[in-house]
Amino acid sequence: MDKIKIQNLEVFARHGVFPEENVLGQKFIVTATLYTDTRKAGKTDDLTASIHYGEISQRIEQYLTEHTYKLLERAAESLAETLLLETPGLEKIRLKIKKPWAPIGLPLETVSVEIERGWHTAYIAFGSNMGNKEQYLNQAIRSLGRTPGCMVTKVSSFLVTEPYGVTDQDEFLNGCLMLRTLLTPRELLNVLHAIEQEAGRERIIRWGPRTLDLDIIFYDDLIIEDEDLCIPHVDMQNRNFVLQPLLEIAPYKHHPCCGKTVQELYSLLLGSVDHS
């Protein structure tokens, strides 16, 4: 991806653990690498097709002077998130904030914090088989869209499916959505659990009836195998109620483990069902 770099922008601000730092202030030096697509701007010479580094520099100065944080880590995290949320076309940012005269009582040239943050693409499967199913699903989609650092970009049609695992229960209403998010996989999982709890979800019987079920199917091309978080979803290739709605919104998304597309996985599943 193309990069625009703002190197060593000097900002006078009031960040630090000691009270006098928050009152007297000091100089901070900021370097920001902006990851974006400059192709259109390069072809047209149109400033509006790119990211205006002058405006970004002013926004960095404004943000750091209007806020006060104890930690450089907090200042960097908050600034990066703000720029990603506010700046069209900014996909990722590498941000370095240097503190030239950190008060540690020892000779020191500079202390710095450097982070890299950006937008990620996640696919979430959702389902319900209790109460007003459609209302539960629509509320979950709205809740995700209102979550800071999350944007719902695609939603599949809702699909009526037979229960999976425990079959002696009502039919499910299922679907999938595409999400652009600044959250980490673990943060996203916590958000999904909170939305489930708001809907009255109770985890009593595995594969049992539920007001709302939200699962992370893909997160970029990441592979995670933790005890309570597995990405890609471990059983997605066997679930028609995941693959069929996912096929509608992301047919050519590749499974990072097997390399097959959603379309190919769906065809394989149909073949295995027909064969049986």
C-alpha cells in the first residue's frame, strides 16, 4: 500500500505522569506514516483524491494540545483511532510520538512510543431461534454499527434453517455480515458477547435454543487457535447456515487455512449432502 509520511512534527503539549508536565507542558515530536491508495491522485493531480498531509498535521497538533494524558501510549492510541475514524481513505497508520526530555533523572536523548493501527475486515455469522427472531438480528446489526470503531458494510439476506446439533428445537433465522473494524479479535469477541447478553442470551445447552448467536467467521486472513477463540470458525465449512449467507456477500473470500473460496466450500458442502 502507498504511504504518505509526516516526519518529526513538533507539538507543544501537556502529557506526562507528573503534575508539572500537565501544567507547564513540553515539546513532543510526532512522525505519522499514512497508508492509503495514492493512485488516483497520482494520475489526476487532484488533491481531493489523496490525504491532505497539511490538514493531518494540523489535526495532530490540535488533538495533542486539546487533550492531556499521563502516558504516551494513551496519547498515541487515541490519536491513531481519531485519525482513522476521521480520515477518508486512511487504511492504516504508523504513529511515533517522541518525548525529547523525559524527566527520569538520567541523561536521555528521547523516549518514544510507536504503534501501528488500521482497519480490519471481519465476517460475523448471526442467528436466532427464540422470540422475535428478526428483531433480535436487526437489533444486533444496529448495535454493531453503533459500536465505536465498527462499520457494518454488507448484510446478507436472512435464511430460515433447521437447527444444528440439537435438532429438537425451533427453526433458526440466520445470516452473515461484513464488518470494518478497528477492534482486535479479542475486543470484537467481547463486544459480540455483550450484544448477546443484551438480547438475553443464556449459554446453558451447547447448540441449544438462543435469542441471539454471534460468531466471528473470518478476521482478515488471521489464524487464531485459542481455547475460547478460534478464527476462522472451526466448523464453518460444515454449516450451510453460515456458508449460504456468506456466499451472498463474500463468494471469493479465501479460507486462510485451506485456501478454498467460500464459493468452493459451499459447493463441496452441497456435494457431500447430495452424496449422502
